[in-house]
Amino acid sequence: MTTSRCRQLFTLMPKTLQGFRIYFTLILLVFSFLIISQSAYAEKDLSLKKTVDVKNQALLETLSNIQNYPQIFPEYIKSVELTGTDTAKLNVGSNGIFFDVQTKYTQNSDGSYVVQVTSGDLKGSKIVTTLQKTWGFDGTSDGGTIVNMDMVLQTSGILSLLAPSIPDQAILSNLGSSLDKFASYAKNKSETQSVLKSQIKNDAVLWSKGSINDATFASEIQGITKYGMVQMSQSQQDSSFIQIPSWIKTNAVWWAEGKISDKDFDSSIQYLIDSKIMKV
């Protein structure tokens, strides 16, 4: 049985190595279903430093929102299920082989973000990511981010035999490619939010004057929630709504005129959603 699984593993190796396009904690998870009763153990420590052309906050939100991972890496991640406040089960794989993997993700007080594998032959492996603001590629202040990734790869079973054969540079190169995907997703989402927010500001003024009714503006709020500009739980999502209070319209005008911040206006909308005055 062990010999058969080893043969299958080495058959898949070339294709899998060519497909190294995801976060390293997920890249090698395609092998973790091959659990055998061996006591072998291996560990690697690797570090990557790279500058990406996306704002610090946008990148952090993308990295920390693990539920977005299937959208970022659709060919490798089928689904993500949150199993606790800081744990998740991911259905991951490659070459038609998919399986569930347990992970833990946390943000430390120093701002670093940690993803750790808690099951399988990669149990204990983790990546610690820290972000630092820098100039964007177009010269925009704070438009870019310096990313530092410290990786601890812990392997057991047959993975401990394979890990030494994978060049460190290949791992780091593909980790960098994965980071580029995160950055691209974050930047596209940020740009979409910016365009959408500008449109909503214009409509907020029209709504406050009665030129747009509550139902039309409610559809705009759907856009806010869809692109993460206001967070809400799945249980709150509904297509119905009740008449919106006039004080929210005043806030909308103030927001459009720059008298209150995006955060203040988002709080107003969140209040409507949480209090079930509006359901979107």
C-alpha cells in the first residue's frame, strides 16, 4: 500500500510543481493526504521580502479574509468553512485530487498575520507575514507595501522525505507569485470600491433630495456589502427593506460633501442593517 502511494505521489510531482501558484501553506497541502506510519521529520526556515504595488490596508484585508481564497485561487481551493473565530477548514488540492485541511489564522498585536496548518503531514507549518507602507510604483505616497514573509515548514511522514528535494529558490519564487496574486486581487477590489463609492456619493445626494427612492438606494447598499465596504453576516442578507429614516439621508449628504468620513457613513449603513431597518 505504501509503495503504491509513493509511486502515485512521484507521478503527480512534476505536474504539481508546475502548478505552484498558491500560498505555500496550501501549495504542498496536495500531498498531505498521503499519511503513512513513518517517524521521519524535517523542517525548513525560509524568508521572502518583496514590494507590491498595493496599499498596506487593502493587502492586509485580502490576506486576512480567508473566505476570499477560493476566488483568488479557484483552481486550487474549492471552499473555505470557518470552524471558529480563528480556525478554518479548506478544501484544497490539485490535478483533480481535493481534500480538507485544518488551518489557524491570527493577527498579532504587532500587526503580523499568521497562517498555520493544524492537520496532516504539514501540521505545524506556518507563514508569518508583516507589512510595511512604502511608495507605490507610480510614486504615490503609501501606495505600495513591503511584504516580509517568514516561513517555517514542518513535515512528517513521506513529506519529510520530499521536502529536502524541493529547492528553496523554487519555493520562494512561487511564494512570490502567490503574493502577486493576492496583491492583484486587493488592488482590483480597491479600485472597484473607489469607483463604486464615487457613484454612491452622487446617488446619495439624489436620494436625499427624493430623486432616488429607498428601493433604488438600497440596491446601491448591496454594492457596498458585496465589495466589502460594509461587513454584515449571512443571516442579515435579504432583498426586503423598510423606509429609511431621514437622518440617514442627512448623513448621506454630509458624506458626499466630505463633512463626515467613509467610516462614519459606513457605520450609519451598518446601523440600518444591524437594527433590521434595512435588509440587503
